[in-house]
Amino acid sequence: MSITSDNSNGAIVLVTGIGGFLAGHIALQLLKQGYRVRGSLRSIGTSAATVGQLGAHTDGQLQNLSLVQADLDSDGGWAAAVEGCDYVIHTASPFPPGYPENEKALIQTARDGALRVLREAHRARVKRVVLTSSVAATNHGDGQAPFTEENWTDPESPRATPYYNPRR
């Protein structure tokens, strides 16, 4: 799958965590190239905000967008989210604004959620799954943007939370 050329052929792409920064940008690129995008949200109650945010960058042309509820902490919703999809781009992961109260729960949600998505993608026989990384991989290195493949977070940095370094 290429999101740099217009060869969508009406393919359906599940973008997990579509309300997030990276997922929103991915969804916009896919929509502009003619893909049908199905976005997962932890709570369907946030769908109006997500549609509004995406619509602000697409002249309101969201006819190829649909939203489903699927939470990384639950098996429920993932089978329906993946059903009929050609591709899955998994960006969803819990990202706390500060130091989490329970670091083990944070790591468990990220790990188990990714496994849920992969399991359902395999069951549904999607053509390709892309697992994205996070800004956490680069933003606590030298701290100077723009970041490149030369920048990596120092897991021993005092700013590194368990999201960056689960062994801390």
C-alpha cells in the first residue's frame, strides 16, 4: 500500500486511534487519495469532535470516512472494526500527559491492544498491517527538532516516563 500515489481502488483502511495526532494526519492523506477510511475510537461519543477536526482539513468531504468504537482494553469491537478492511494502520496507544499512576496498566494496554488488532487483522485476512511508532522514540534525545532517524530518546533521561522506558 502506498499513500503517496492514487491507487486506492476503493480499498478500506482501518486507522486505529483516529482521534490522535498521527492517526488524523494519516487518515487525511488516505482520504485525499481516495481510500475509504474506517477509524477506531475508544469512545464513539467523541466522534463529532473527530469528524469536525478532520472535516476542517478536507473541505468537509468525509463521505469515505466511517467511525467505529473499539477500545484497546477490550476485545469488543475489534472484529467489526477490521471486518472487510484491506489494510490496517495501528497508531492507537495510551499516551498519558504525565507520569502514569499505574505504569504496568499503561504498558499492558499498549501491548494487549496491539495484539488484539493483529489477531483480528490476521483473522480478517487483511493484506497489510502497519504498526507505527511514537514521537516518544525521538523527542527525548537531544531535544532539538526537527527529528530524524539519527535522534533517539534516552531511556535514562529524567523526563522519560514508563511510556518511553517500561523498565524504569
